Amino acid sequence: MYTRASEFQRGLEALRSALASVLDPVGAAQPAAAVGGARGFLLLSEAIDLDPAVGSGPAGVPHGPDADLAASSESDEAEGSRIIALVELARGGDTEAFGQLFDHYHTAVYRFVYYRVGSVALAEDLMSETFFRALRGMGSFRWQGKDFGAWLMTIARNLTTDHFKSGRTRLEYATEDMTAHDDVTEGPETSVLASLTNEVLLTALKELPTEQQECLIMRFLQGLSIAETASVLGRSDGAIKQLQLRGVRNLAKLLPEGIR
């Protein structure tokens, strides 16, 4: 089963930390080392400006965007060049190159769709359809300021929107994935969010306006950068920062009374 449960859980914990900074700013403002975690769960002020995937190094040493770029610019440049080369080959009909693009992007596409539809089977179907449509449209793909990953996400977003408009399904969450990983992670925000299970969090997320919901899914649960999210949603970087801030604040208001 294609659940990616551990990745989902890390994304949910990143979102929990942002909520904690709204609900209990004093309690959430603890040293980064106390929080830990693969994503270095960010406070709201950090989450507005940084990628939620940017965290802390050993012993709580911060690793901001500048440090990360300095450490990984060479490998990032090489990877970017590899993706560009694969896209150009795929545009020319190279199916093996397209297969490598699938390997690179399918997890990100699946995660985005899953958090919109909440069903493993449906997310797999829509992910497959996304890549099928991308394969058919490779010959017409043009960069024009949008990278290939953002193009895929736009296809996935449109497919998901069309699916809901068709009335073929209701927005239901896959409880088999959530309840198996529904323990609240220990951390400085635990006292604030002690009863905030995955199901409660995702139910509240579902109630946000569509654009705020999509922004939080992309930024926290999928791990897209501000620029990538802006490209998919057709907004400026500054607009995405504000959309994310409003989304987190509104999400906090939607939580059950006992948690707020």
C-alpha cells in the first residue's frame, strides 16, 4: 500500500508546530534542539519565511536557507541540470527519461493529491492520471518560467478540482493511514495540542478555504518551497507568505474548543 506514513506524519508535525506558535507562543518558543525531528518543526514566524523542510542540525544548530544553499548548491545545480536534460529527452519521446522523471516526482504528486482527497486508492488513481496526461503533453511542454515539477502539480491540482466538481466522491479521509500513526509527538507544544490527533487536524484543514488549504498542503505536508507553491497557485512569493499565515491562523480557529 502506498501510504508514505512516516513522511505524512513529519508533515503533520510541522503543521502542528506552526499551530502551537499561534495557540501558545510562549510554550512553543523553546530551543530548536528540544523539538528536533527530520523537518525541524518551525515556529510560525519561521514558517512564514522559510521552507518547512529547513530545520536544525546537530545540537540545535540552525540551518537557514543561506547555510543550506551554501552546503548544497553544487549538488542542487547538478540535480537541476539532470532534470532539465531528462525533460528535454522526454519531450523528444524518450520513455526511459520520462520514467526517471516519474521516479523523481511521483512521491510529491501523490502527497499533494492524498492530502486533498484523503483516500489512498483515489490518490493513486489521480497520481497515475497526472503522469499519463504529462506524458501525452510532453511535446507541448514549455519552460516559460515554470519548472517541470510545478507543471506536474498544476496538472494534479486541476485533476483533483475536476474530480470534486464531478461529484464522483466526497472528501473523506483514509482512517487506516491516520489512526495507525495518531500519537501526538512529544515536544514543547505537546501540552497545547495533546488531544490534536491526525484526524482532527485533517478535518479542520478540510474546512479551510480552498486556496489556503492548498497552500498549507503544499508548504507543510508536501514540502514545496515558497517559490514552487507560488508557481503552482499562480501567485507571488509575498502573496504565498501571507496566504500561509492566514491559513495557519484560520486553521487554529477551526480546531475544537478544548484544543484552542
